Amino acid sequence: MHILAELSDCDFARLADAARVEEACKQAALHSGATVLSVNCHRFSPVGVSILVFLAESHLSVHTWPEEGYAAVDVYTCGPATRPDQAITFLARFLKANSFHLRCLTRGKKISDREYVSEECVLDNAMPFRSRTFDVDEHLNFSADRFG
């Protein structure tokens, strides 16, 4: 499953804090059932961050624009054991997103011996993240040894 998420009206301080966004990305990947292989982080000046988490199952990326209250999130995982939607939910709650748009792609549907297609669905604010009782700060473990 490949999910592209547009998270809007997010918390400026969280979008701007590269270390916390990086840790939240690692935690989101773990919550989805994925295995974190490595992480690359780039901080922009004056604010903003791009993070790419390489997963055994594929990847997770987050790009933030704190001055706009916006984050672009991309989670792609292979196999039935992972739940990329859980990673998106975790990150939306961490960033305190008040609005979102999701594009979900089921990739690799075989239609012939050598041809594959994707199936797509679009969700707009289908699940209000703030209304759920979940304290993401409580679940963030900032212990570096968790990730090798």
C-alpha cells in the first residue's frame, strides 16, 4: 500500500523541530509494523525538514513547511504484515494536523504475465485525528538505542 498524505493546519513548533519529527517518523514506522533500516534528515534554513526513513518493506518520508503549517507525508510498504495507515495516523496526531487529504494506492496488481497496475482511492478528512484519544507524546521514546 502506498499512501500520500497532505497534512494541513499543523503545529508550527512540531513541524520545525527536526529531531522530534525524525523520532516521530521512526516511531510511526514501528507502529505500522515496519522495520527501520536507516534514516536521513535534512534541515532547511530558516525552518523546515525533510526526512527519509528506509524500511525493509520500502520507505516513509516527511517534508515540512512550518511557515505554512503543512507537511507532505509518503508511506509505501510491501506485504500484508505492515499498516502504512497507522504510520500516517501517528504522524498526523504528532503534528497536530487539523485537516488532511489522502491518496491511497494499492500497487502491483498483476493484470497479465508482465503488466501491473495501481488502484487508487482518495480520502478527505475522513477521520478527524484530533477527536481521537491518543497522546502521541506519551508514545514517543527518544531512546536512540531503539534504532541501532
